[in-house]
Amino acid sequence: MHFLRRAMVFLASLATLTGATVFLASPAQAATSCSGTITYSDTVSRSGSVIGELVIYYNSSNGGTNSACFYHRGVSYGVTAYTSIQIYRCSQTSGTGDVCNPTQNSLPDDGNYAYYAGPVGVTGTANYCVSAIGSVTWAGRGYSIETGTRGC
């Protein structure tokens, strides 16, 4: 009887753990990659040297999918630093460079990376603007790019 109780506790724990693992592994956004047609690219510099680049890509899948990555460039390439990226689908259908009124957002990708953060993506963007925010912390200071509305 004691063995049966232990087995039941073990199986219940295993089921709970397996369920949590499946939940954590489930994508919260559309499958994306840092590829497709580049619709926006900008760099950020420190003391005249480029250290990061934010790139937005577009492909026509899922009613239009935009993805974004923030790449380490120059002296930051290959060096682990806190890096982040997030992309938004805006309510606007025109107005390049305007402030985005988000209707959907990706989960942010942030952490200590040596080459890039991302990809992150949003779908249903065929007739809408998107906006992205990316950053890298370099030499104790944060450097960021906020795109405003793009791809309109």
C-alpha cells in the first residue's frame, strides 16, 4: 500500500511537471525567423562606432508576418551583453515614423546574448504598420532604437 501511494504521488508529480513543460514550450506567438524582405534597418552607435542594428523583416504568410531581430555589430559582435527586441502591430495603415497604437505585440526577447536578440514576430500585418524597439547595454550604458510606425 505504501508503494502504491508513492507511485501515485510520483505519477501525479510527473504529470504536473510534464504539463508545465508543455505549457512553457508552447509558442506564444507565430513561428518567426529573422528572414524575409527587409522593410526597416537602423543602427545605434557609441563614440562613432556601430554597436547594434535593429532589422524588421516581412513575409506574406499568415496574413502578413513581420519579424524583428536586434543584432550585435562592430565591437559588440560576439561579446555577451544584455540585448532586447520586441515588435508591435499598429492600428495605423499609414504614417511612416508616427507613434504606434499597438493592437498586437510579440513577447519580448531579452537576455544576455553575444550575437542577437530575436526573432520576435506579429501576424496579420499585411495592411498595417508595425513598430519595434531594440536595445543593447554596452559599457554600462543602454543604447536603443525605437522605429515608430514602419512598413505602412
